[in-house]
Amino acid sequence: MKRIAVIGLGRFGFSVAITLSDKGAEVLAIDKDTRKIEEIKDKVALAVAIDATEIDALRAQGIENVDTAVVCIREDFEANLLTAVNLRQLGIAKVIGRANTKIQKEILKKIGVNEVILPDEEMGKRLAQKLLFPSLLDFIPLSPQYSIARIETPLEFIGKKLSDLDMRKRYGINVVAIKKKNSKSEEIDNIPSPDYKIEEGDILVVIAANSSLEKITGGKL
């Protein structure tokens, strides 16, 4: 079981902590606000009200034993920064930070934060993609050139077998799963057979170069 600390329980941090806990992680939730701790304490493994800018307070909670720490403090960047410094000094293997601006992101990266998230920027990108290219339901960049994506089945694919479409050769796209939609349930076919015949409403989960995704969705990633 992964042990993850989430520090800062605003809307973003609260959501991260609850989602991780629901997925089976052992979550240590931290915030200075006792009201937020009361709200989340029954939803995670442990919730404590401490000031994360105080390294001794973090040490007292055994935070050195977590696999990953996520700093979600939004309003006070100084507190965000000091907390990240403390976590690095305590030897946390992976520290993920939250930034509100690109300058903040660069500062956090310079002090050794492994990964920095800009939630507002990411949400803006996803909304723009959704508005411009409705068939591209979601995508996760793997690198500047490649992504995992969920796409609605193009009309010309319906009724055809994967082997007939030969998407790897024609489009450079690898189909890794198909999510079926119907009125009663949702089924996922992992690594579908070449003989699978695509049906209306199917959602394709693919790994592909962004240039290939552009061809099939008609947009630029």
C-alpha cells in the first residue's frame, strides 16, 4: 500500500486526498485549519492539524515514512516553499508541488521538487481541447511527442474489425483498451482482439504520437 502525505486541504488538496484514499492509498492529510481536519479525518488514514512549515512538527508525525508528499498549499507561496524545503530535508523520496504561476513552478523545481502541477493551467488546456476537439475525450501526455488518449469512435470505424482498420499501420495508433457504453453497464475490453468489431458508442483508449492523434481527431495537441 502506498503511503502518501497531502499537505494543504483546499479544494484541490482535499480532492487529491479523498481520491487517493478511495483508491487504496494510506493517506496522511495535513493542514493548519482544524475545521478542515475535522471534515476529512474519517475519510483518510490519518489527519492532523499542524504547521507544515515547522520541520519538527512534520518529523513528529513520522512523515519520513511516506513514499510521496504532495504540497497543495495555494494561498501562501512562502508556506508552500518552506514546506517543500522541509520535505526535501527530511529525505522524502518524491515531492510533488502545486504552483499558481510559471515563476513559482521554476522556483519549486530549483529547490528539488520532483514534479510541479499548475492545476489552473492544466484545467484550461483540457477545457480548450474539449471545446475544439469534442472527439478527444481526454488525454495524458507521456512525453512532448506521445500521449495516452480516450477518443470517440469515428463513424467510419463502426462495424469494422480492428484487424481490418490496421490503425497501427495506417495511423500510428495503438489501441490498448475499448470502453463499451450501453444503457445497463460499462465494460472495458483490455488489449482487445484483432477480431473485435467496433460498435457505435465505443470509446477507444489509445497510445500514439500526438501527430497521429491530430490526424484522427482533426486538431492540434
